[in-house]
Amino acid sequence: MKRCEWCLGSSLYMEYHDTEWGVPVYDDRKHFEFLVLESAQAGLSWLTILKKRENYRKVYAGFDPEKVARYGDAKKQKLLSDPGIVRNRLKIEASITNARLFLDIQKKFGSFSAYLWGFTGGKPLCGGWKTLAEIPAKTELSGHIAADLKNRGFRFLGSTIIYAHLQAAGLVNDHLVSCFRYRDVKKLIQQC
């Protein structure tokens, strides 16, 4: 089976690639999970974050944004001392601030998913890339979304992180056309 080359070499990476990456997400909790994890990943490898994902799930209350939004100083200190996550004060504080703002978007748009999918007209975009070198790290769309989120007060979410979110959450199908998942995802979304 031909896969995108970035996931080769790790069974955890391949499982993520084969079952999750690029599948359209409409569940707000999953969107929040990806936002927390992708922000934590800044400057690190995604594999590092995948290895810590289960612990993140525990300490971030199953990625429930309502619970995370209520985290206070005592919880921040506990997170900063937890070796099972990335112990970066700015990233942890941003995740709590972003949880509060995530809830604001839910109130305004009905769901974070509706807000985000609104940028693509509710339809996934398809890359059609043949090589990893062709896949962009950011796009005009991710820049536009990142700017909107920053205007709403979100932190640690730039254009590159947002593009990674669009890829992970299936708003963009960036599997290589030679990858078996490109066709699988294409069937799921009936768009490309």
C-alpha cells in the first residue's frame, strides 16, 4: 500500500495517517483537540505530540473546551509540571484562552465546525499533489482564518498551524494522489 511518505517509519504515525488525517471533522470537541495539539506542536515534531496525545486527553478533560476554559492558576501550575505534555507556559496559557474564545465562536456561529467550514463553503478542498515538496505549509485561506482567529483573541495559531488543522480535520485533502488514503478520503467527501 502506497502512503504519504511523511508517515513512514512509525506505526503510530501510520495509524494516524491511515485512519484520521484528512477525514472531514464536524465534531467541535475534535476540532478543539486538534487546535490544542497543533498549537503544542509548534517547533516540535507531530510524532512527539502523537506520543503525548493520550496524556493530553487526560489533563485536558477529554478536550472539553468548557472545562478547559475554567482552568485557573492551580491547574496551569499542575499542567506545567506534567511531563506527559509540552510544558511551555505560553502554549498552556494560550490553550486555556483559546478554549474561552472557542466557546464564543460556538455561541456566535452555532458551532466551531460551522464557523470553520464556512471558510470553504462547507466543501473540502483537494490538493491533488504528486510530491511532498508540492504541499504548501500555509495558504491564503489558512492566513485568512488565522487572521480572523487572532482578531478574536486566539493565541499560538498562525497560518501554518491553521493549515495543519485544515489538513488534519479534512477541510483540505492533502494526501498525495498516489496514496491509498487520497482515494479513500475522496470517496468520503465526494468532492475531489
